[in-house]
Amino acid sequence: MFYVTTPIYYPNAPPHIGHAYTTVFADVMARYHRLIGDDTFFLTGTDEHGLKLQKVAEKIGKRPKELVDEMSDVYKRYWTMLDISYDRFIRTTDTDHERVVKKALEILYNKNLIYKAKYSGYYCVDCEKFYSPEEYEVIDGKPYCPIHKKPLEWIEEDTYYFKLSDFDGYLKEILKSYIVYPQIYAKEILGKLMKESLRDVSIARPAERVSWGIPLPFDQKYTTYVWFDALLNYVTGAGWNSDEKKFKKYWSSVYHIIGKDILWFHTVIWFAMLKAMEIPLPKKVIVHSYLINRGLKIGKSSGNVVAIEDLLDRYQDSDGVRYILMRVLNLSKDIDVSTELFDSIYNSELADTFGNLIRRVGILAIKKLGGDITQRRVNNRLLDMADKTIESYERLMNDFNVSLALELIMGLLREANAFINKERPWEKNDPSKDIYSLLEIVRVATFLLTPVIPKASQKITRAFGLKNQHINDLSVGSEDKFSVNDAPILFKKIKT
């Protein structure tokens, strides 16, 4: 079993490269696990309540529901363009999710883990979060959001609190385990917990100020805090409170993929909520670092967004964009992105190394052997390298290290290109052994690259007559016959 989730995205504007980065990563992991035969469920969606969306809707003269209906369709269109293979697109306005939120609130309220009290503090509308003096930045004597670099608002109001402080000891123990990956992020959160006492967290807003939200089941004058609402999407998607059989099936293998900016919510608040509701914790929270552009994390608020359609136009289709994003994927180090970096990856690896090999091997097979190649002994060097690549690929993908897995595959493909240059099969009367060896490398590489570039993999499968296989059957030299009918041009080089 493999259940993978992205964060659900706030649809106040179309998705950009940052959203794509996380979503493609989750999609690649879902496709990989389907490829190796795991029963896989992939959840993504939109976070559709809260003050920020309410204000956006008011500004453009629309009802909030009208706005989120339109924007959820926008997100679905973008994910179709990027070939995202989600199993469910969840919306926090879905009926089953609203029932889950109310059920969760009732459970916590009945356990005396929710109480009413007054709150005052500095609030960021973009984050939908209150910031303590230890968290916000001071610029010209005024408190600013550390993420959006905007002034914070001072708010005083009655609210309902979740007794987060009751879970201080529990959270400190849990964060010492390997539930957060890479573990460096758990250490950051743990350090923060050790430095300052854990405060109870507000989970409601007065309906007169934030009307666009799920009403509290025990007090209709308040709506549910957007983060409390949003986090529960993960159990809704798995069937909690509606399909217990499905929930038991998938929840034991749930992996949350998130960016590091929302780590606090997905560890401290989420783990405490699950503990309070007596729901097991996720298998792992996989955290990736930022994409940086012009010195800042890419985001709508920073004004340094890279549009998905611009990437698709430049790199011709979803495969090019998906590959580039996964090639720069880094879980622990921020990556400074640029057109020059992306062009270099696309041209050198997809066009020159992989695309060129496919074209050369296809032409050789058709011209020299009429496209029909029967089983031969594989060149020993290529055989050994391919076997090691398969073994290391599985380990790296199981560790969510997609970028290194791609680097490994490219090493194998470069070796195959070097083999052609050295052996010069076009000059031989009978190059069948060489061409069979090359086709076996193509078969292996195509299979391993399928989660990242599914469209290109399908084209090669059709052109070279490849069979659908399981990774355990990917024995190099085992294919009895190839029927090559085309030598496709997969990736056209970008002019830089």
C-alpha cells in the first residue's frame, strides 16, 4: 500500500512553479509505486475556506463559493497539463469533508480539549496565522510576516482554543523518531519546542469577521480556522468517518509531501490533532526545500512567480517540465532556479543524452536489421552497469531521492552512447549483438524513467515494441525479441 498526499493549495490565484514542484514530486512517487505493483492512492486538492479567499471574492464582486468553484477547475486544468495522475481531487467544500471537520471538532470538544477564551496578537492574512514575538520580523519598528514580508495586523477577539499545550511532551518524543524526513527538519521543530513553551492554538474565527468557513458544531457564531479545516483533508480523502474499510487500508501507509514553510502545521498541530482523535500518525512527512528566484522563495506574495504555461511552452510538453523539476529536486537545500539552469538540464540530459540515444538506436535497428532483433548476449560492461542501476534506483526512489535516481539513469544512458561511438555498429555486417545490447539499455532506462516522463516512455514503448513489466522482472538480457518500427524524436533541443 502507498497513500501519498500533497498539501491542498489555496486557490486565490492559479498554481505556479512552486505548486508544480510539490505536485509533480508526489505524482512521480505515486507512479513509481504503481509501477512496482503497490496499491496506490494519490490525493491532492484545494483549500477553499478562510479570510484570504473571502477578501479576494469581495474585491472582485463574487460569492466565495463561486470563486472557489472556478479556481478548483483552474487547478485541475493545470494538473492535466502536467500529467498529474491523482486519484482524488479533494475540496474543503466537499460535503464529506465538512462532515469530517464537524465530527473532529465534536470529538475534541467532548474530550474537553477545546475551550473558549479571548485572543490578541499579530496576524498574517496571507498565512492565515498568528505570529508570536519570537516568530515575526521587526522592520522599522513594526512587526512583519517572516514569509510574506508584509506588516502584520493586530487582532483582539473571542475565540476557541485547542489545548495544544497538553501534547508538549508527546510531540517532543515523536519528533525524535524518523517520522519527519529529512530528519533535520524535525530537529528544527524540536529545537523550537525546547526553546519556548507550547501555546494553545486558536481554531475558530468569529463568523461576523470570517463568514467563509465551516461553522463550529457547538457554536454557530464561529467558523473553523482554515488550517484546522485543511489538515483534516488527509483523513477525509482516506475515508475516515465515511468508509472505514478504505481508511484502514490506506492510512497505515500515508506519506505527506510538503514544502518546509508549512512544517509547523504538519508536525506540531497535525500530530497533536491526530493523537487527540486517536488516529495513528502518518508513516512519514516528506519535506522539500524551496525553489529560489531573485533571492526569495517563489510565491505569489513575493512577486517572483514562474508561470507553469511559460515552462510548458519553452520545454514543449509536460515531460520536459516534469523532468527538470525532478532533476533539481532537493529535500534539504534551497535551489536557485533560472532559465539557464533549466535549459542546460533539458538540452544535455533529455535532448542530447536520452533523446539522441533513442533516435540513434531506432535508426540502427531499422536500417541494419529491418527492425526485428532477437535475443543476443548483452555486452558485459553494459549488463553490469544496468544491473547496478536497477538496484540503486529502487533504493533511491524508496528514499524519495528522485534527482539522484535520474542522475544514475543518465549515467547509464551516457555509457550506452559511448558504446555506440566506440563499437560503430553501422560499419558492421552483423551488428545484432551490439544493437540488442543497446535496446536492452533503452528498455531498462525507459521503464525506470516512466514515473517522471510518462509520455516519452509510452512513445518508446510503442516504437520499440516493449512489453509492460514489473521491476522484479527487469532482468537485463531477458527480452526475447524487439520489433522496432520507429525512431522517434522525443526532445527538440532548446536554442539558448
